[in-house]
Amino acid sequence: MMIIDKNTVTATRQKAADPKKIKQAIKDVKKMLEIKEALLWRSEGMAPCCGSLNNVSAHLTREISILENTLSALENKNTAQATALLQQYISLLDTSCECPQPNYC
């Protein structure tokens, strides 16, 4: 089970910067995408019965966009772009999460 938090994304960013660990970084980003896409699907499906979840959906869409671009950069061996996007994702997690537990979103 993967928890997507600042530490997990930082570890993936370090893998992306290491040519020997690109495949693992790709695997990690694909797993993050799978999780975020499932959450988006659930938030959109719940909207009719649970009120407006537009903010959640918009935030998840932004996260998915960054992760898709990261995956594309990794698959094209553009590690500089991939690590920059993962840093952007970490910043997004930092600014958007008001979590009761540190580093957990």
C-alpha cells in the first residue's frame, strides 16, 4: 500500500534523479496516478448525492496533471523535467494540505 505524502514523493524524486532507478520511479508515479485517478472517479461519482465536491475534484485533477506530465518526462528520459515536476507536486502538497498529521495528505 502506498501513501502519497511529502516523503513518498521526495523518495520518488530521488529515484527519478538516479539513472539506475528510473524504472522504479516510473512504477511509483504510475501507482500515484492510479490512486489519484480512483479518488477523482469516486469524488465525481459522489457529487450528486453528497453535495458539491468541485474543490476536491479540481485539486485531484491538478495533481493528476502534474503526475501525468512527470510520467511522460520520465518515459522520455527527461529527468530534469521530471524532478522539477515532482518538486512542484511536493510544493502543492505543502500548500494545499491542512492535515492533522505532519507530512500526510
